[in-house]
Amino acid sequence: MAVGGPIGSLIASLAGGTDGDDDTAAGANPEKEVAFTIGVIALGAKMAKADGVVTKDEIDAFKEVFIIPPEEMKHVARVFNLAKRDVAGYDAYASQLTGMFEDKPDVLEDVLDGLFHIAKADNVVHETELEFLRGVSGIFGFEEMEFERIRARHVELHDSDPFMVLGLERTAENAEIRSTYRRLVRENHPDQLTARGVPAEAVEIANRKLAAINAAYEQVARERGI
């Protein structure tokens, strides 16, 4: 592995702590995919720690978003436990992921969606968690309006603005609403993401995002009679 920075250090810690007969996934997967996986595990762990304590609900939420093969669970647990010691350093992981995927902002948005899923595991997003998420979002290069759009997908639909979820103004014409919805579905369809080489973890997150987009469009369609 030729990955530097905080992700490289975490990979080195993982390699140094494995048993002699272990066959880690790092040697069997493309370098970038392994580094991405390590990075999102680290950010997920620090997200769980953002409100001061890592709960079982947050760990379960992490497992729901990042599907982990049973044979890799002990390796993931080792990385998660190393990263969850404190929130400090999250910006370095976020910055390295930004550098790796600066040409694929959709992947970074998927990561942010996954972090939101962990944050709301106890049915409320605390102020410290929201500050963490806003910080990651800024490092990823998202403006405040974009952050609010992503945030809206993770609030109960009856409390959120479905137009915000779709990234539209309420004054948008029906034709624009339909075309925007079709574009979002196309961009976030699992087959399309897989074809673009998006890591499997990000595809799973995109599935959840697509469900929120569909729900928002259905509400708008009812309101407009589309």
C-alpha cells in the first residue's frame, strides 16, 4: 500500500495489528478502494464519538450503511476502535478523502449521507454532531445551501421541505421538477454508480438517498398534481 496521510497511518496500524495468518483485504483490492473504505470507517467512528459517547445504536447504524462481510468484521472493528478514541483529526481524514475523490463529488455526498445516518441513530441529531457534519461538508467542498439540501433528506419528511431535498425552489415549473427528479434518479441508480466504479459502500448509501429523493418527489407530485 502506497497510501500516505492519516489514512495511510491507520492502514499501517491495522497491518501491524493483524495476526500472522490473517489475509487482509488490502492486498486483494485496488489501493484507492481500500483507502476509501478505511477513510469512511474512520470518519464513521469519529461521527459516532461526536456527542461524547459511542452507542450501540450508532454502531448498528454504521453496519447498516457499510455492509461488512463477516470475515472482514474483525479488521473493520480494529480500525473503528482506533479512530473512535476521540473526534480530533477528523478534518485530516475528510481532507484526504476530498483529495482522492475531488473529481467525484457524488461519492463525497454519499459519505456525508452515511455520516448523517449514524448521527440520527438515536432519533436526534445533536448540535455537536451537526457541527461535525457541517465541518466535514465544508472540507468536502459543499456550500451551506448544499449542506442544508443534504440535511433535509435526513429529517422526517413531514418536517422537511421536499423541494429542498430535490435541490429546487418552490417556484420551479413542473417540467423542471420532472427533469430534475429523472436526473437525480439516473445519477443515484445503483447500476449507474457501479458502472462508474463507485465503491460498494457508497452504492449502499446511495440506495438510502434514492429512497429519500423518491419520497420527496412523491410529495411534490401530490401537491402539484403532476
